[in-house]
Amino acid sequence: VEHRRKIATLNSVVFYIGMHAIQAGKTGNAIASSTHKLVFKRLMDTMNSECRYHLINSMCNQLRYPNNHTHYYSKVLLQLFAESSDDNVKEQITRVLMERLICNRPHPWGLLVTFIEMIKSKSHDFWSLSFVRSTPEIEKLFENVARSCMVSQAEAQG
């Protein structure tokens, strides 16, 4: 019970920070230097692996339909991924997104857009990360999910 309360509190804090950032107009390119994103970065850098997993999950809970809220959390997750020098953080962000994409469709629009941006953007250099290429089975899993996401997004748009 105590563990669930802590996760609920974390979910509330994540939601509050995002709402406050959006109200303050910290969207688009302004996210990169915002205090709000720096709070998330500090949490990612200082939390242990289990807490960081719950933080990323909480942020991914906000990746839903097209709106400012989804856009904000997508950009923050992508920036945290790109800026992290710790491959464990990148792997955890990828893990949470993959866990949600492996399950049955339909997937939330924001989840698809975030994952597709992460794997396509040259600045994220996703396909060269060691955990992506760790075994042939893992590499094939990533390729299959990426292909499936591309199909899902094309179906949603057309």
C-alpha cells in the first residue's frame, strides 16, 4: 500500500510540473532550458533505477492524443534521452516505451510519435546504442516494433 501511495504521489508531481510548464509557456524550443525540464533531469540523474523507472512510466502516462500536454512530455522525454550520457537512462526510457508498444493495439498517438521520433532522429543515434545491438534477438525485436509503429502511424494519418 505504501509503495502505491509513493507512485501516486510521483504521478501527481509529474503531472503538476507538466501543467505548470505548459501554463508558463514552456513548450517547443523553450523546453530545453526550462526549469521544469531541469527538475526532471535532476530526478533522472539522482534517482535509483527503480524510482527512475516509475518516473519514466509516469511521464509516458501523459503521452496520449495530440495536445499541448502530450507534446510537452514527448519533447521532455526525447530531450532527456538525447542529453543523457548514461546508457542506463536511455535503456530505461526505451524499455518503458517498448513495454507499452509490445502490447495489443491501438497505441496512444503520443506514444507512437515519441518512439518513432526517438528511433528516426539522427541526433538520438538510437540504432548505434549498445543495448539495441546486444543480441540478435533484441535487435530483431526493436526492428519489428519499429516497423509496426511506422505502419500504425501511416494508418492513423491516412
